[in-house]
Amino acid sequence: MDDIANDISSTIGRRIHTERVARSWSLAELAERSDVSKAMLSTIERGMTSPTAALLVRIAAAFGMTLSTLIARAELQGGGLLRERDQPLWRDPATGYVRRHLSPVSDMPLELIRVQLPAGAKVSFPAASYAFIRQQIWLISGRLEFTEGDIVHKLETGDCLALGAPSDCVFHAPGPDAADYLVALARR
């Protein structure tokens, strides 16, 4: 699994570098736009570290894209069918959050993401990460406390939540089991 994580980190790093160069941005400019240090960005671009979800969200937002789009651009080669064995899998080293990109690359405005959040784990995303998307969450199993701004939604297995206007969000799996959920993203 560590070799797979290193390969994905390298691929994500190369994609971030490609996106930055395509915009003619220096590391300093991306650092300013993403609020991620130049040193960390350099380490990520060289594939020397596996960045956390929080860092990747800030970098993706600086590029005007979602985390899903950034990872999809890094991992997917296109085509109408994306077999399970080829679906990019990414693990947040800070929380153990596992994210599987289910959708093949296409020009459709819809992306499907499956997430497994370990019991007790929390992942926070700033409002900026939702600026370009609409989102629904369907809880496959476990329990999920989803904080959207000042509102806490307590989801049980089978519940589906449509998110409102962009706001700071926290995903929390209160346990005793992991939360396994599907996220449907629609680009605006």
C-alpha cells in the first residue's frame, strides 16, 4: 500500500506542477493563492510527501477546481468505463480518510466519489472548496455527523443530504464504525 500511496503522491505532485506551470505561476504565487508554504508545495510537487486532504483542497481551490477534479486529472486517463481496479484510491495520511474516485474522466458535470472515514476521524474543508460545485452525500453505512457552517446534520445509513450554499464543512464519523459514503459532485 505504501508503494501505491507514493505513486499517487508523485502523480498528484506532477499534476500540481503542471497546473501551476500552465498558469505561468511561480511557487510563490501558488503559495500565496493557496495559503500553503512554498517549501511544502515544492515537497508535494516532487512527490516527496503525501499531502493531506486539507492541503490538497486549498491547492485545488487556488486553481479554481475541486479536490476531485485535481485528483482525477492526476490519475485518470479518460474513456467511458473506469473499472474498479483502475479507480484512483487516495488515503489522507493525517486522518486515514480513504477516497475512491469512481467516475471516468468526461466532460459531464457529475463526479462520484466514495469515501471511508474511520470511526472518530474528522476532516474539515473550507467554503472555498465548494465554490464551484453542488454536492450531495449518501451514507452507505455507519454514522456521519456533517457540519455545514453552524448546522450539524446527523446522518444514519441510507440518508442523503443535499448541501446548501458554500460554507466551511466538517465530516465526522462518530463511531462505533467507520462512515462509508458516496459524494455526488455537480460542477456549476
